[in-house]
Amino acid sequence: MNTKEMVVLLDDAGAPIGQAPKAGVHTYQTPLHLAFSCYLFNGAGEILLTRRSPEKKTWPGVWTNSFCGHPAPGEAFEDAILRRAHFELGVEAKKVEVALPDFRYRAVDPSGIVENEVCPVYVARMSGPVNPNPLEVADHVWVSPSLLAESLERTPSLFSPWMVLQYPQLLEVKEIKELQGLSIGAGA
């Protein structure tokens, strides 16, 4: 982890109020800060799921969306997404589109560490092989959107809490199908 990496701190209304080192921001009293989640789709319309590395501070070893991250102060979301896609998965994200611009959540890890984020959700396409960074990703798999929806409903504890909250909302965003030319609805 880059100990010089900074995150944007936010007030309750979501306005920037400062910055803090990423390495120290996730604690038992994590302040509200800016983040993002991204779901990568391949040409077959499948979603790349990743299992978080056991080295991760929060929710180690659980399955989650393709990747997450924090934009640096002054960094555009798309630039942060491209940076993290390369860092975590060794891939190039293309056709990056915001799907849930106002997503926000707070969750407490079993160890007591808190996630407290304004976390817009993005979708993007990618092609080519996945070459995960083992400090970030323990495993990965491509799944159909309908299988993911079923798995989240039946076994939510196997997945990150933000993904459990995001995915049903993502399925309701009809524009995603049109923007990405993909079929992401359950049973589609």
C-alpha cells in the first residue's frame, strides 16, 4: 500500500472538507470520505467478481465487485478508476460510465473497522487477461448477472456489504443496458 496515498474527507452533506492519508483513515471511527466502486463487464456481458486479498484491512477474503478505490484530492473519478483497474487487476478499463452517482454507505467489518463512504458506482468494459495484484485480489471469476443476483440473495454474507447494497440498485438502472450494450438484469 502506498502510505502517501491521500483520500478526500467529506462533511455530512458530501462536500470536501480536507484530506487524510489512506493508510490511517479506516479505523473504528472512520470519517466520511470519497470512494468509488467499479463493475467490469466482458464482451459476453459477464461481470468480473474479485475475492479480496487476506491482506486487506476490511473484509479480507470476501467476494466483491471488480474493484474499488479512492480518488486522490483533485483527481477525476475516471482517472482514479483507470489507475486502480491497472493497479489491482492489470487491466485497462474502457467506456467508463457512472451508474449510481449518489451511492453512500456505512458498514462495520467483523473486526470493528468501519467503512464510511460516499461511493459512486461505475461500470466499464474490459478485454484481455486479468493479472491481479495479490496484495489486493486473492481470486477472480466472471459470472453472469443473473447468477450474481441469485448468489447475493441466497448467500449475502459471502460478499462485501457495499456490493450487497449496490447490485440490486444497479439492476434498476435501465440506462446501463443501453450505455454498455449489455444485458445485466436478472433473467435477461
